[in-house]
Amino acid sequence: MADFDAINTIERDEEDNSSSSLESYTQTPEPVIIRGAGNITVFGLSNRFCRDFPSALTGRLAPEEFTGSVGRVNTVLRKTLPVSARWLLCGCCFCLCTCGCSLWPVICLSKRTRNAIEKTLEAENTNLYHKLGLHWRLARQRCDNSSLMEYVLVIEVIPKKDILRPD
């Protein structure tokens, strides 16, 4: 009886190893996260993103394409964030007089900026990145050393589906 239990344990271990190797084979790689690198942040959105090519994308994407995409996102930020910063300064000055209502324009401008970035990323995904098996998106993420939230660019690998399946 003791030998029978040992055989079952060994078989179970082999089954666990084969399923874990299958899971590791089918897992998608970790997404690449690009943090804001600017010196001004309005409601978690930095005024520019880092243009340094991440090593995790080597072989999947040309550095020129990456730099161009981040440059287009930075152009949107360059056009919209200075206006938001000015409205934030004015809103803070009159916040007590207006019971906080003077901050609404900044909130609306921030939402408009996020929507413009998401439209830019969707156009980039449609034109190029979905063909390469990548997907860019804007996401909120907690900062490393605090409880504050920031917006980051996330580049995910789209898992390839079985094209031909024998039936």
C-alpha cells in the first residue's frame, strides 16, 4: 500500500509539472510601462513621457516607431497641459471664493487631454501596433513611494490566436 501511495504522488507531481510548463508557454509577457518624465503634473498626467526605448520591446518594435509614437503623445500633452496648468493656478486662487467650483474647468480640460491621448493611441494601434501584436493604452497606476495615482503608457502584447485549427 505504501508503494501505491508513492506512485500516485509521483504521477501527480508529473501532471503538475506538465500543466505548469504548458501555462508558462501560453502566458503573455509582462506589459511595458512608460512613466511620465516631465516636471509638471496636473491631476496625475505628466507634461511628457520618456522617449527612451525599453529593452523589453527589442525585436518586436523598431526604436524609430516607438520614438515617433511617444513623440505624438508628447505633442498632445505639449498643446494641452500648459493651458490646464494656468487654469489650475487660477482655480486655486479663487477656490475659497467659489467653494471649489473654480476647479471644474481644470477637471474638464484634464478629461479632454486624456481623451485626446486615448484617441491618438487608438489611431496608433489601428495603423501599426495591432499588426505587430502590441496594444498601447493610457492607464492609471499608483506611484511607487506614495498613495498618489499617475497616468502611464502601457504596452501590452496581444496573444496570438490559433489561425488554423484542425477539426
